[in-house]
Amino acid sequence: MGVKFAFGEPPADAVDYFEAKKLGDLYAFDYRDVWKREHVTNFVVAKATQLDVLTTLHEAVHQSIQDGTTLRDFKKNLQPKLEELGWWGKQSVIDPVTGQSVEAQLGSPRRLEIIYDTNKRQAQHAGKWQRIEATKRALPYLLYRLGSSKEHRPEHAAWDGICLPVDDAFWKTHMPMDGYGCKCWVQQISKKEFEKMQNEGVNASIGEQEINPDTGLPTGRIIRQKIPLITEPPKIELIDWKNKRTGIIERVPKGIDPGFDFNPGQARFESLAKMLEQKVQAAPPVIQKPFAENFVETYSNLYLAAADVAIAEQNATMTAIFAYWVMVYGIKI
């Protein structure tokens, strides 16, 4: 039923997303030094400020996404390499922002787990957004589902069963993953499936163990109750969160970890659009029109093939650039 986008699916689109990230353009001493959309175009690990360390981490994550390396093998193979580079355990290092010496945790089994999990999940969710966009005419709704975590954030549990159009603004901030360790996901469904769930409800993501009334013991079967389909976007409560590294106060939706309140798939499109516009503007005037014309023709054909000519509703930036080029360069689509 529908199309399920969960962790562990074929990684081709995720590999493409991860391979597009720049290496060595940005470094971060603290996870708050590089923020949101900067992660879309840059591979950054807090306190990995040497290129050899960052390259080693990047290669390991890339392989894990491409080959499906397990967390156990990821840690087993990576730890000795990081130890050899001197990036392991707690060490005294200079914080470039404060200039003070601090005892910092570099590599550790727990940090490797976070690096592995966060990068793989974000890459997969970002890559799958392309497929969501390409198929949204046939499958126009996204259903929020809880993942396999033993415990769930209360807000995430409340979002279980939310079903909204792909183009709804809710997905700009609440497209999983929605925090460190978050395993939530979305299921893309058709209008027919949406109408059926409206009438019959949808199975809750969280179930309860069935108990044998005669023995009082679990039967091993999970019982999931039907819950009403939520077809209206919830009221988003924004809370203030101060980035102590920059002093900037962010307004973050309650229930989402700071820095996760954006859609990496959408941000990837926006980053591409910005980069291409900069390239056109930097080109000599005599070749600006041919360059723009070739780009519009190529990507218009791509969108047509994907049954989604105008990513307009989801990507105002790309649409604005198309409109600008059509107007300035007289291009016909």
C-alpha cells in the first residue's frame, strides 16, 4: 500500500546526495558552528578540523551508504584508523571561538554511532524526496509514521497518523529525521488510499503485545489499534533556542531538535538552484543565454519525464530562476 520510505532501502539516491557534499570547505569545532542547510552541501563533523581525519570519516560514511555497511563493521573498521590519526578519546584542544583550552571528546564508539546514523538517515531521506516529488501526481499524500525506537518523543508520537499533501508547508520543517536518533519516516499514498484511511482509520505505529488470557504470557503477536487519520496540519508551537556559539536565537518547532527543522531534500534543490544562478551570472554575457537555455531544456525534459514539470510549489527558488531566465534570455520552454 503506497510507497514506504524507511531506513534500509536501495541507496542510489542517498549516495548521490552524499557524494555531492563538499569536503574541506567548512570545519566545525562544535556542532552548532555549521547549521542546517550548510550540512546539505558540506560534510562536517564536530572537532574533526584536520582534513585527513575528515576525509577518513567521509570515506567510511560514503562506503556505509553505498555498500550497506552495518554499524558494527563501521565502528570496527573506522576506530583503528582514527586512533592512528590521533583523533580518539578525550584530549585538550583549543576552541577557536573562545581561544580557551577545553577537554573535548574526539572519536568514541558513541560518536561513531551518531555520525553513522545521522548521516545515513539524512542522506536517505534527502534522496527519497526526489522520488516523492517525481511521483506526487500519482501519490499526492505523505503519512507520518513512527520508527523502531524503543522510546518516542511525545510530539513525534502525536504526529503518528498525520497525512497531508506532499506540498503542505508541514513537510518543510517536519520531514524526518526530526532529531538525533529519530527513526520516524513517511509513507507516500494515493488519493484512493487516503480516502480509505479517512473512512477506516490507520493502524497506529506503536502496538501492544497480545497476552494469552489462559497463561498470562505474551503470545509474540503485536496488536495495533486503529487511530483516526489526521488530515489537518497541527498547530506548530515555536520555542526559543539560543545558539550559544553564535548568540543567535532560533525559533524551533517544539519536538524537533535544533538544526533538524528543515527538509534536506528541498534544501538540496535550493542549493543547486543558487549555485547554477551564480554560475550563469559569472559567465561572460555572450554565453549566458546558451548556458541558461541548455540548462532549462535539459531539466524541463527531466521534469517532464518525472511527471512533474514545475517543482514550483515545492521549490520557489528553482521556479524563480526558471522564470528569470525565460524573461531575461527569451528562452522558450
